[in-house]
Amino acid sequence: LCSQSATSTEESPDLLIRYYFDVTTDQCYPFGVQNCGGNENRFKSRTDCQTFCRLNEK
């Protein structure tokens, strides 16, 4: 889950801001999403992203 690529890194007023985990930097970054498609590497907040992905690192 946390190693999946962000499906889009664009930001737009029409998009929801979510956070994805980047395994190469061990950080969460914002990106714009629509309510359909994509993968599970998206979280509502940076805190949720960091907590989930860092707890589940192998």
C-alpha cells in the first residue's frame, strides 16, 4: 500500500487534497485527487499517512 505511486501530483481547486507516502524519502506529500480511481496510497491527513506507513514498514 505505502509503496504504490501517487496517481496524480497535480493540485487544483476542483480536487481533494490527500497525502501519499513516498518510500524513497520516507515522507508523506500532498496531491490532488478526484473521488474515483487511484490506489490505496492516499490518506486524508499527513498525520494519518505517516502513522500508518511508518508503523507498517518492513
